[in-house]
Amino acid sequence: MMKNTVNISFINMLVSAALVLSIGSLGLSGSALAFDGDNPWPKAGPAKAFNLPVVQREMLDNGLTGIYVPFGVVPKVTVVMQVQTGNLNEEGKVWVADLAADMLKEGAGGVSGSVLSLRAAEMGGNISISTSSNVTTFSLDVLSEHGPAAIALLGDIVMKPDFPETEFDRLKQDYIRNLTVSKTSPRSIASEVFMAELYPNHPYGTIFPTEEALSGYTIDDAKAYYRQNFGAKRTDIYIVGQFDHEEMKTAVKDTFATWLAGPAVLDMPPMPKTERLVKVIDRPGSSQSTLYLGLPVALVTDADHTKLNVMNTLLGGAFSSRITRNIREDKGYTYSPRSSLSGAVASRYWVEVADVTSEHTGDSLKEIIWEIKNLQENVPDEPELTSIQNYMSGIFVLRNGSRGGIIGQLAYVKLHGLDDDYLSTYVGNVMDVTPNDIQSVAQKYLSVDEMTLVVVGVEDDVKAQLAKVKFDK
């Protein structure tokens, strides 16, 4: 289900500020903020490697895996359960996975949702449930003394749902309202069309249901989805923080040992479409145009992934990136442009997203393409690349400085079939990327002639501007 988004550029500003405050812990020298004459790139000391805490994994006979990581000094423990099922598994009933997941905290084992929430609150936490394309995530952050009780509570929710029908009707109405709101958002509209073009005939390509279909879902649809997709074999439980290992291991076994194994993880890789395509969606009277420009690229497991990641950050994936400086700082066409490497399991695509002033739709696209081709034709300077590498390394270390951050990284590794070495070697691999690598992957993967462009704006005006910059077909 489409969730509410926040301004990514603002987040980057906050993270950049956090990096400044964390210079000592990242191993950067005091000269990290000093500029060298006319060189716009700040000096920085060598980035520190990330040392992954000790990770212990233990699998029950039914296939459920417990992942235990002692971490920190605060007497708290975060328990996160991930079941590898999500929107990929909906069999055409888009958002039924989200509805079913939300229903799980509305009552379990004969206990109402409000009482379940109260029990979590008494432990110092609250129950959080979310759904994505590939996983459904249950989390609870509590005082260490309540760790075993938190495991038992999550076990009741995931194994003994009551599916109260009155709550289903209420939730469904909320979803219908959310759908209505989402369908009025230019970014949601553009994203829907963009994904449909990239992943035709695959669940990844459908991010919204129709209102008619959503209105027709019943409690039986949610129950059927749950029965067909939940089970121990698809489930990992992450326990990170201060805890007694044997006590938590016993709690996991006592809670989940009798859960049925259930089905294996669904393997349904998409066949993304790479095609020069232009789609303009009319939004009469709009003062802005929303641009989505991108194409499929190499997967996370590909040898080029880290190089692609660094290239993307330099090109458009950071507040100081080239595209951002060009169309935001220099031209003033937009406030928050952003490029990213995105995608779910067995999928990955590069996309530049920007909300630009209507009269500069064509100009913005022209500058974005110019930046891509400039990177393909000219090797970036070492100081620029080093600045980006230190930024990425610092972000990575900061991201892994919390219980939730460590769980997020370990879950990412598991979901994409990587090894823990991916985390322990990440900083070194980022710092090993060369300027020639950046140019090479830009040339290899960012073929402008094969990109899909989606624009939401005033149709006639947009088409006229695209024709001027020769990107109208």
C-alpha cells in the first residue's frame, strides 16, 4: 500500500547536520569542514569501517529463524518479526495484504485490539505492523525485562488472529478514503503509471486497487490471504538490544515451535520493460509538473551494485548531488528533486523524481538529461567523488547506530539473499569505487534512449515543451 511520504531533501539536510555533529565518531578530522581554496569539496579524513555486532542465528524445526544481536547499553530490546509475504502474494486482490496485516492487531486469541495495545504499552512500547511488496513486519520495542513477554505477544498476534468483522469494515473504509486521497496526488499518479510501464503483468506494476475492487473485499478475502501466506518457514524474528540470550531463545521456542511451517517463500521475479516511452497525464490548472524518468538497472546482487549506488548518490541521490545543485540551487526550477535506486526482491530501477514549475518542465528535463550525459562523457573529479563516498559511509555508520537500524540492515541482507559480509565490507567497497567506475556504470546503465518518462501536468503545455527538447516520443 502507498504510505505517506516526507520531503527527502529535508531528511538529507537533517542527516547532513547529524554527520557534522558525529564527526568524531566517524573518524573525520577537524579539517572535514574546511574548504581548500576554490575547491568546493570539503576535506575529510578516512571513513571508518562498520563493524557488525555479533549475530547468532538459530532455526526451529518448523523453519522459523531467530536472529539475536546483543547491542548497546540501554536496558531495552527491539523485537521485529518479518514474514516474507506482501503485495507480491495478493493474486490480483491489490491491498488485501495490507488489510489482512492491519487486521492482525485488531484482536488475537480472544483478546481485543485495545487490550493488545495496552499490554504493549505496559511493556514500554507499542505494536507496529507494516506491509511492503515482499514482507509483512511486526515490531515491538520494550524494556529488556519484558523481552520474553513481547515475543509471546507478537506470537499471539501473528498465530492467533481473530479477524473481527466489525473492525474489518472500519479499516476498509479507511483504505477507501486513503485510496481517494492518493489518487489526487501528482506523485502517486505518476508513480502508478511509471510502475505499470516498468513491470507490466506483474504485481510490482500495480500499486493501487480500483475503488470498486477494494469496496468488494470481504473478511473472507483477508482470512484466505492469511491462511495461504503465513507460516513459520517464511518467518524471521530479530532480537536486538540488551537481553538474556537463553531466556529469549526459550521464549522464541516456547512461542513458535508448534506453528505450522506453511508455504515456502514465493519466487516470482519480474521481467521489467526497458523502453523509450513518454506518458503525459493531464492535470488541468496545475502550477507544477511531476516528472518520473528512469529505467531498470542491475540487481542488488550484481557486482555493479555498489558502483551504481555511488554513481546515483553523486548524480542525484543526495542534497549536494549534481542534478539537485543544477535544477534546485542554480536554476530554481524545483525544491526537492531526487534520484534513487529502488525496487523490491529481484527488481531494481533508477529513477529521477522532481516536482518542477510548469513553465520549466522542458527545461528541467533538458538539464537532467544533460547531467546524465555529462557524467557519461566526463570522469568526475576525485575530490567530488571522495566527498560523496564519505557522505555515504557516514550515513551507513549512523544508520547502524540503533537497534532498529541494525535490524533493518540484517533484514535487507536476508531479503535480497546477501551475506553478512555485505554489511561489514560496505564502507570499504564504497571507498574503493573509482572515478572511472562512476563513468562506466553511468554509460552502461543510464541509457537515455531507453528511459521511461512520466509527466503529470497541464497536458498541452507539457507536450509542447517536451517537443522543444526533443523528448516527446
